[in-house]
Amino acid sequence: MTLAADTQASTRSRGLLNDLARVLRAHLPRPRRTTVPDPETPSPEDAVVRALCHDMRSPLASLEAVLGSLDRAPGQAGELLALARAQTAHLSSMLRTADATGGAVQRSRGTRRLCDVLRASVAASGLPRSQLALEVEDGAGDVAVADARVQRILVNLLENAHRHGNGAPVRLRATARAGWVDLAVTQGGVPAERVLQHLRTDRPPVDLTGLGLWSVRRQAGELGGRVLWSADGDDFTLTVRLPDR
């Protein structure tokens, strides 16, 4: 039994600038079909490039200003470096969201176990391990994963919890039964209506706000799955249910 098609994620390069170049290359618009697309509905690749350009203007301008002030204000070097690190972390976070949202997928004959995909997704998301509780039910960890979109979905969910969760603990739970695999992310204090609004829209947002959730729904649908949600008190759970073929 295997989750989806025979694909795997591409190798990640190191460094913020290398990541930026790689993500932009992966999301450059592909050649169009002969039919004329709706100009009001950008392709997923166009949407990611537009979102990156939109959201990176402010942190890049701040980073440039901070670095330019280091020589002029040596007495504030520690504070300025802290601001620069914060802006760099913010840019890296946005790149993780964009990278997990789409782009080219390399094909391979191999598969990976779901437990390995879970660990790789946690490492790629930027979410501190101390903030996460990972639960893998018996049998779920050995499910074969043969599509890179499974990891992209997981990275998007965890990165979203990292960026917007205000440091609240996160629980990631994987279960497998009756031909389905459930990947559930639970976190407290989540604005449910805002999350559902991003999941319901058919068009990609103009910036990175909600782009990851929009991508999760799109990629889950491509894999033959669906996205479910539930609330228990302050805890909000988003579950991606994928067919185990």
C-alpha cells in the first residue's frame, strides 16, 4: 500500500540566497497551453512568485536598512544584528512556505516510509522540536510514501503553525486505517474562521498569508484526499486524509 504516485522531494540547497534562487526557479511560469487562461486566475506558479515578491519587499528593505546602519552606529551593533537575524529568519520562513506550496517534482523509483517523511517534514518546517508532540499510531509509520506532495502538505501545515501559532504547542498525529491515512495537526488559539476562509477559496491569495493552506487543499485534492477540521475547546485540529492505495 502506498500514498500516491512515485515521486520524491528535491534536494534542499543551503543558504538563504541559494534557497531564494531555487524557489524562484522552481516556480517560474511554465509554457501555456494553446487555450487562453483566465487573466483573473493566476497559475499556482505565478501565484507563488507574486506572493514572494509582495511579502519580501518589507523584510528585505528592513534588512538592508539594518545592515547599512552597522557602520554608522557601532554602539548599537548587538541590537542591529538581532534585528537582522529576525528579518533573516522571517525571510527563511516565507521561503519554506513558498517551497512547500508547489514547483517542480522530481520522479524516482523509490519510496520512503511515512515515519521518515514525518521526521523530514518537521526538520524542514522550522518548527522547534521542543514545541512539537509527534504521535504515530501502530502501522502508520510503515506506510509507503511515493509522492513528494505528502511532505509538502506536512511542511505547509507545520510551517503555518510555526509562523502564526504564537509559540503554542503543536501536536502532529498520524493514523492509518481502512485504506486511509490521516495526518492531523492540533494547536490551541487558532482563528478557525480565518483558517476555513483560506481553505474555501478557489483562487490563490495575493500574498503568502493563507497560501500554504490553499496549497494544502489543492495538493490533497490532487492526491485524491480531502481536508477536515474539528474544534475541541481552544484546540483546533486540521486533518488531511489521504488514500492509501
